[in-house]
Amino acid sequence: MAASVEVQCVNKRDRQNRHERIQNIGGTNPDGSRWKLSEDEAIAGIETNQWDFYTTGGGARANVIIATHNGRKYLKTDKDSTARDNLLSLPECP
């Protein structure tokens, strides 16, 4: 069974460009330590059922899913009650 993990931050090369790929996702472990994964590591973890990522942006839970554009996989959130992309709305990871 996949571990359910909240994504609390992201890194992008160009933070203002909505079309720029996410480089990393991250968050805080239950013990207070921080974690950070590359987008490729996160995609592999979802595909192998190691992790089930989600965000709580906009006041509602949104699952992080894998999408494909021009043959390349990337992370995004499933549809929820907000029009904004929950991942891109998260703060920058340290």
C-alpha cells in the first residue's frame, strides 16, 4: 500500500512561468525533518505504488497525478474545487 504524503513545496527554474517543469517536490516528515524528491523520483514512486502524493491548497485535498505532454511525464493535481494548479501555488522548497 502506498504511503500518503502531503506535498508542501515545489522548486522550478522559472517560478513565474506556468509552462516550466517542476524540478522538485517536498514537505515535512512526521518527525519534523524535511524531504525533497526530484520530479522523476516522485513519478517513479507513484508508478511503483510507493507514494500517494496530495496537496491541501485551496482548502481541499487534491491528489497529485501523472500526466503526459509531448511524450514526457509530469506531475499535476487532479481536479478539485479551485481553478489554480495546487502544485504551482505552493511555496518554494528550501
